[in-house]
Amino acid sequence: MENYKVGFGSQVICNITDEKSGLLAYIVMDSAVYGHSCGGLKMLPDVSISELQALARVMTLKFSFLGMNEGGAKAGIVADPSMPRKEKLALLRRFAQMASPLLKTHTYVPASDMGTTNEEIRYMLKSIGLKVREDAVQRKEEGGFYVRFSVFAGAESAARHMNLNLSQSTLAIEGFGKVGSSVAKVFAQKGTRVVAISTVKGAVYNPDGLDVDKLIQLKNEVGDDVVNAYSQAKKIEKSELLTLDVDILSPCAGHHSINLENVEKIKTSIISAGANIPVTSEADPVLWRKGKLYLPDFITNCGGILGTNMELAGLSEKFIGDFIIQEIGRKISEIIELSEKENISPVEIAVREAEKKFLRINVNSKEKTPKGRLFHMALKVYKKKLIPKWLVKLYAPRFFKARLI
């Protein structure tokens, strides 16, 4: 396992290779708080170091925005996740063995990502003797359950700012996987007309609206072929979905979907993403110049982390959904107003604020003050589930709200 520093700040890359098993993997740690860096482990044939570097940076910004005492990281195994299950588990097991110095010390804390499941990550960690919490909430979040609320919160705040009525607006969703289908459901429930969706197999479009319940049923039956099985819509190219004349676009697929090659063709008014970094840094100022509200993706998709932590604290699904829509919506409204005042994009504003917050979190984590030691001790006790649930639940709403300030 080879380590070396690159690029921004203290970002570190671990290069993991094993010829016998065919393992090629990378771990990128962008930051650390209390010695820990957290982020998903993906498995895809085209995983690259540059992609993981950008995504690890997003995790730092996301944790900082939420006021969480975690550093950001991302990891990837270069392989086809659809390989036979036995082979996949063997590859994950070998990854864990080679990365055990980082995993056993919790220097890098993995989670599921594209191409991996929570069950597989738990198996991987157990294979090297680590104890793993078996929380049902983790299985729920794997389906994008809470991400949808922050995506909706972003769109609702932006729509209010632009005097758009969500119940009379149209939405296109790039990527109809776990997150995309969950996003479609919450918007449909709020009255927004979902007019287009895409998968790796193509896209479908109907300006009169798609039957979201039918789409989800077909997706559960045929997976990505939902775009071929759904007959009440026009087939279009995947790339065409991004340039449709809709009110809201929600990228829920890969990164950098919107770039300098297509940014001038973007017609939507609002971009609220479930995916990480769907817009390149070069395309962001172009969208701002064109009057398009591209909301910071590390905020619009932060509902997954926030919702999971809130449910672990004993709060109900309804409370969490309402909290995310209200509080994340409030923060996004503040960012939009500040971006207009300073005439720079919401993303630039959000990154600047998250970086300031991270510096405060990092300084506090290193200061050996009584208050800092007490908080760190309380956090460790909470994670070990030694605090009574009723007490955690009582103070949790105040805690999470305070962290967002």
C-alpha cells in the first residue's frame, strides 16, 4: 500500500494493488478530525484517482456543513460490481486485509457507495475482525430514503426565490436508481410533474408527466430497462434529458454530467442534485451567468448522512423529513440570498462557508480544552450506545439544529 500527498491541503492517496487477486483500489483521505476520515467505498470498472480526490473533498465539505466531527474520504475498487457474488466478496475481503492498518484504527471509515451495499461493507469489516453495528437505518439509507428530502428542500427554496409554484412545475431526473427513484416519489407527492427520467439504458420523456408509481414498479422488476419497459413516453437520448426545457433538473447519477460541452444548452431554472459534483467547476460560473440556480450538491444531497444520524438518535421518519426540508431549506435560502448580494454562485458561497466551519471544527478537535475533551468523550459514549435512548432523543433535535448554524 503506497502513500503520497497530492494537490489540495493534506489530501493523501493510498494505492492498493494485489496481482494474485487482481485487486486495484485507491483510498483518498481529504481531511481528518480526531484522526478519522469517512466516506463511501465504490466498486466500478472506471474508478479513477482524480474522481475519488474530488469526491473526498465533497465529503469534507458535507461533514463540515453539517457540523459533524468527521474528516472526508472516498475509496474505490476498480472492478465490475456485477461479478459473481463469491468473487466480489473475496475481492472486498482482500481489500480489507490490505487496508487493515487504516480500517482497524478507524483512520478510514468506509460506507457503501455505487457498486457496493451496506451488507457487503459489513461483511468486509467483519472479515478482519471488526465489530459492526447492525442498524436497520443503514439499510434504509442505502435506498436514498433521506437524500430525497434535502434534494426537495433545495428545489423548494430555489422555487420560492424564483416565484415558481412547485405544484405547477416540471422535473427531469438524471439517473433513476435508488436515489433518483426516491427523489421522483417525494416530488410527485408534492405535486411536481416528473416529465423525464434516465438510466444507463437511455431516457424517456413525456411533457404531460410520467406515472412515478408505475416507473418504480417497473424499475423493481427490470432494473435499468425501466426506460424500455415504460410505454407511455417518448424515448430520448440520455444526454438530451439534461437539456430539456424543464423547471427543475435533479442529477442523481454520475459526476460531471454538466460541463463546458453542454452547459450552454442547459435550459432548466433550478438544479438540485442527489449526485455528488454533477457540475464541473468550469461550468458552475457559466450557469450563474445564465441565471440558472445550481445549488451546492454537498448540501442538496446531505440528507442521507443527516437523516441516518438523526434516526440513530431515535427520531421518527416524519420528524426527520420535516426537519431536513425546513432546516436545509432555510440554509439554502440564506446561501441564495448571499450569492445574489455578492454576485457569485451559490456553490462558491457554500464552499467558502463550509471551509470556514471545517477550520473551526479542526481547531476545536486539536485543542485540549475541558469542553473539547468532554464533547469528544460524550461522542464516543453515544456511538457505543451507552447513553439512554430517551435522553438522546430528548436532546437530539437541539443538537442537530445547533450544528447547522
